[in-house]
Amino acid sequence: MGIKKRVKKKVKKIKNAAKKIKNVQAQKGRKAMLSELWATITYGIYDGRTIRRMKKFPPALVENRMLFETNDDFTDNGRALFDYLIENGYNKKYEIVWLVHEPEKYKEYAVENVKFVRNFKKGSTIRRAEAYKYALTSRYIFYTQAFNWIGMSRRNQLFVDLWHGCGYKANKNGRKVFFDYCLVPGDIFIKTKMEFFGCTSKKLLPFGYPRYDMMIRGSERANEYKAKLLKETNSDKLILWMPTYRHASSERLNEETLNNEFNIPIIDDADKLLELNNFCKENHILIVIKKHYLQIPYDFGENVLTNIVYLENKDLADNGLQLYEFINCSDALVSDYSSVAIDYLLLDRPLGFTLDDYEAYTESRGWVFDDPLEYMPGEHMYNMQDFENFILDIKNGNDKYAEQRAAVRAKTHNVCDNYCQRVLDYFNITM
């Protein structure tokens, strides 16, 4: 590369960094901007050079090292697989490394051969050189979103995208493939993910997800948390409501199919919110609304709610819970086009689908199935009356869709007794 091109490239990097720092200040304030500035400076002085050197002269691959990274730290499929490894003593043979934001939060989990490493420079989205070191030296790499940041793979490394679910929505943007294998729930999703990733079918394994073990098994602490919520609201049953995101924290991901006072299906305004709450109260039903991690926070204003509880990931973490063990203790699920509805089929419990923006979603996003409604075995709810009818069915134990669920489950899932073990067996990860 000539001198002029190198200078031009460097100037472009500086301009991009300056723009990023300016955006951070505009979005998060001066303190966050200073953190990003310091991270950028230290990256230029140390991390950037170290990373380039490691990529040019890679350190030795550690054959028994596993690396984990999940979208929210220490959660989801990666967490489920990790828990299984520890419970069964795999850490006696393998070194297990987690890339996380704050390693000090996970000291209690740092048992034999397990370590937590700071992924990003403090207060920044810039990766640390140490994160690259472990990514370049691990034999097995398990993750749930994207791992393109590493920029290279080495002979004998195995990149496994545990992924985060397959639902009904057509894919908005294709992803760059950076995996050797990616998990899907069943054969029917192989074609859709081939199109999404632009990969061959050999890279897609219809094994289901490690978190399915967690969801099917549940836990005593999840049951205790449920009992506490039911007692506080004088309720007999818990309906978990998990809408997909409409208004995302990232503007480019927004789905402009639903615009009402609360940005949530069915509930157009405060009157309907209170109507639903009072209906639940009269029938001793609790609705727990779990916000999608991409959705901007719901704001129900000053409305006093007794039987509708709003739950975020932090609430689960504060109670020592993973989302999928909490899903187990629900009596029914309400969703829409989210992958969680596909997952929930394994519990064989009632499902309700809010479809008030179905036509708009068809036009704007589209579907992975020719007729998505055929793959929604449960109450199809377009308005508040439909929702209330669903609630009464749950109250009275009236399950009208068991046969339909079984038929759809046979198409969408490759059912087994132990999803974690299935993954380990395929990759010959043994004790």
C-alpha cells in the first residue's frame, strides 16, 4: 500500500472515531463521551497495535479452551450450555472463558478452570486486546449473535453460533456468515436460515437450543418467584406476555407497524390498559409483560396497575433467574411473531397470538412461512374482546388447541431428551 493510501486510510479512521465520539456525547452525555475518548486513545496506543501483531503472529491455539459470549452477558443458550458443562464436570478437562462487560459480577461462578474476562474497554464499545487473545487461542467458540469482530479464524478452530431463536418474521437484513455451524430448532428452518446467512445447509444443525433444557426443567427459584408474584396480586394463574419489539433502541431496527400510546399490541390507550388490568383482577389472573431486549422501555404513565406486571432482564437477574427458567413457570404465553412462541411449543401449554398489526407486518416485513397463521396454534387475538376470551380460557382450564400444537411442533422441532448433550456429542466434546 502506498504512502498516500495509508495516510488516507488513517485520516478516514480518525474522522470515523471523532464522529463516533460526537454521537456518544449527543446520545449519552459528556461523561460517556469522555469514556469513549479515553478508550479510543488507549486503543490507539496499545490495543490496536497488539491486536494487529497477534493476528500477524497468532499465539498458540489451546486445544482444551472454550470461549463463550452472549448478547446480554452470561445468559441464554451460552449460559444454559455452560451450566450443563459445570454440572457435569467438563471444566475438569476444559478451560472455559467468558467475555463479559463486568467480570467482577460473576466471581461466584469462577470455579475450577473457569474465568471471566473483560470484553470491552470500560464505558465503551471498543474491544480489548485481551478479548482478541482469547478469541484467537480458543479451540471452541460459542456465541449467540455475531462474531465478525474477530475478523479471522484459524485452522482447527470451531465457531458455533448458538443463535437466539427462529420465529415467523422474514429476515430484514442478511448477516455475514462467520460460523462453522449454527443451530436451528428443526428442519423447517434450514431453508430460511440458508437464505438469511447465504450459507449451505451443512452449516445449519436442526438440534434445537441448549436453553430448551432450562425451559423444560424449570427451577425451584423460578417457582418461588412466581408464587411471590401471584400472592402479591391475589392471582391464581400467570400469563406471560412477550411481544416482539416495534420501537427499538436502534432506529434502523424499528418496525413501524404499530403506533399507539404504549407501543404494545391490543392496548391502544390508557382506557384499554385499565380495562385489561381490571378484567385480570376480577378473574384472579396475573399478566407479566416481558420486554424484548431491543424494545425501548414501555411507559404506562401514571396508571395504577394491580394485575399487570412489567418485567425486564434486570428484574430477572436481581432474582437470580434466567429468562427461560421463568418461562417454564408460566401457565400460558401470549406473543405475536416472536421466536419464543416456537420455543413454547415444547411446553405444550396454551398460546395466544396478538395479530392486530398482522396486515401491516405482512406488507413491511413478511414471513418465513407461506401461511404463517397455520403455524400459530392458539387463540388469534385482534382486539380486547379476543384477549379477554383467551384469559377466561386460561382461568377455566379450557385448552382448545392441543392437537394443533402437536401438529405444528412435529414440523418445527427436532425433539430430544437432552439438547445440551446433543450439541456436545456432535462436536465430540467428551469428559
